[in-house]
Amino acid sequence: MAKGLRILAAAALAVTASTSAYAQEAPDRNISGSISVLTWPNNDRTFQALLPAFNAAYPNIKVNVQGIPQTNNAYLNAVQRALLSGNGADVACVEIGMMALLRDKDQWVDLAEAPYGAKELMANFAPFTAANSTLPDGRITTLPKHTGPGGMFYRQDIFAEVGLPSDPKAVAELFSDWDAFIREGKKLVVPNQRWVIGNGEEIVRAMMAQAGVSYFSADGKLQLDDPVFKAALEKVKEASEAGLISPFSAWSPEWQGAFQRGQLATALYGNWFGGLLKRAYATDQAGKWSVTSAPAFEGKRAFNSGGDYLGVLKSSQNKEAAWAFVRWLVTDNESLKQQFSGDDLYPAWTPASKADWLNAPDAYYGGENVNAVFAPVQAEMTPFTLNPLDSVAYTAMGTAINNVARSVMSVDEALAGAKAEIEARM
């Protein structure tokens, strides 16, 4: 066993003895070499910003970060090529929507085996992320990086302008469920100028998660017949008819620009969305935004929206350096602090939950400590059941949502169309 890997394995075993140490063992500065890391924008920028801190711990490891767009499956295809070809990357990021498709591939290093010791780390990750990383046969092919506890981002100034409360607790009380979201949301609408949300998918995704229902059951059965899907599409229909949903496609330039123009009063996404508001979509709106709990479905408000993982490829020619990078990135206090302060990425590593930097007032939100919203969500949310066809189902449901929101189809017609499209691929 290489010296560096022996030291890393011993450090992994020591983590559970003292979670307050944030896994900051003395690194083996003799580990050297170059590694290539596959990820996507803006994660590539995040990783580049972390390299000075990483190299302070591991000065002899050179990290080459490759950012590949996710559009048209470009990133997914790049990871699959790297796995199958045996070259092109040492480490790869896996977004939660790709996990079921990629995590059981034999081309990943089993991090549960010696000398990595990842099994000893799992108790210190959010339980659902550890479950996503651990395969039924005991293999651990990825480590969780961050999660996506969800909430309702909203413009305090726009709420106040129309006579609605702007304090997070008061807003949560008023927007108590999805009926209230539509009823009170009507007051925020300026026809053809301002809308409440960008896309009906925000409603459907949140309601699915709140109901604890995924596209597929644990045994692989399609679940579009579950009542939550019809209920969610009915809410999309009501919201659209009330003028709450914008005409912009999610993630399009028009949709992104709508935030800067003040045309969207709320957004229902995971914690990470705050990073996009601060550094891309609403850069000059500090003090105007706040965060509160999402409207409830059947009494539950918590939902997860996003998250990603990191794995080491078997074809890596420098596995000890690759493992050092992965483990440092997802467990080291300085790494997690910088990811949160720089990009609002919520750590899956639970020893960080009490850190001052995670529980501090945020000037962008008018001094609100938004972890008061997100921490309970992380603890209470029901994780999705992952399936290799999740991306197919997501695309089909996206079409159904837009058809309902644009009054192209009835709810029943849209659901039937989505079900037929998915079943044709099963």
C-alpha cells in the first residue's frame, strides 16, 4: 500500500471519533502528481476557487478542472465516455439526477475498500445522501458533496409594495399551503409585466417531494398514477389561469433576466439558488430578497431540490491524489466554508451543521440567517427514490407541465401523454 494511501486510510478511521474536527487530519504533503476533474459550470469556477486552500494542504497535487455544459446531455455523455474509455478523468462529479444511471458502474473505484475507508465516513453525511452513495452490495462509488434543502425565495420589497407582509415568519404563515400561494400570489401579479414564479415545474417538484413520491417506486414501477401528480398539475392549471406563471422557459436567458428586471416575485428551489441570485441573476438586489418555508402539501413543507456527488475512476493513474482531493472537498471545514460562502452550497457533511459560517446573518437577505429555514428542511425532507429513467420522466413531465400551463392540454390528457412517453422508454 502506498504511503499516502495508508495515511489517508488511517485518517478516515479517525473521523468518527471526533466529528468536531471536520476531518482536518494532517495531510500527507508527499502525495504528488496531476489529476483531472470533470464537472459542470458553475461548479468548475467553485473548484478553481478552492484550489489555493487545497494546495495549502496538498502542495504537490496539481488539479486540472474541466467544466462541461449540461445542456443536451453533454456532461452526462462526457462522464460516460470517461468511464467506458478508461481515460480522460481521475475524478467526476455526479448530479443527483444522474446518480441512478451512473453510480453502479463497475468503472468507479470502490471507496468502501482499503485503503480509502469511506464506510467509516458515511455516518457523518446526511443519511439520505449516504444511502444514495452506498450500493446494495456494499460498494461506495461516490461521496456526497452538497444537498438542496428547498424553500421559497421571495422579493421583500415587492411583497411590501402590494400590502403583503415581508417578514419570513409572517410570509410563511400567510403562504401556508398551495391554495394560499395562489390566493395571495394573485396580489403580486402585474399582467404581462410581473409574475409570481417562473415555471409550473417549481410547483410540481416541490409537491412531489413534500408528498414523498418519486417518478418510480423502489421496485421500478412508474408512479404517475399517484394522486399527487394530478393534484400538482391542477395547481399548475390554477396558477396559470390566475396569471402567476411567467411565459419564460426555465434556465433560458429570458428567465434569468426576469430576476434582474424584477419580474419574478418568488422562486421555489434548493438553498443553492441563492448563489445564482447573488452572483448572476440579481446581483444588485441585496436586501430585497428573503427566504421562507415553501407552501405545504398535506401539512408538509420540506422538500429537497438538488445535490451532487464525487467519485474516483478506476482508470485513474493517481488514485491517492484523486482520493485526497475528493475527501478534502467534501469533508474539510475550509472547503465547505468556502463553498457555502462563495456559492451557497449546503454541505452534506453533518459535522458542519453547527458551524458559525452556516448559521450567520446574510446581508443579501437583509441580515436573515437563512439556515433557520434550511436546517429543518434538511432534517425533515423525504428523499427521492432514484431510478435510471428519472431524466426521461423529468423531460416527459416537463412537457406535461408546460402543456397544462399553456392550456394546450387538460390535466388528464397531459398526464396520459407523459405516462405513454415514459412507458415507451421502459
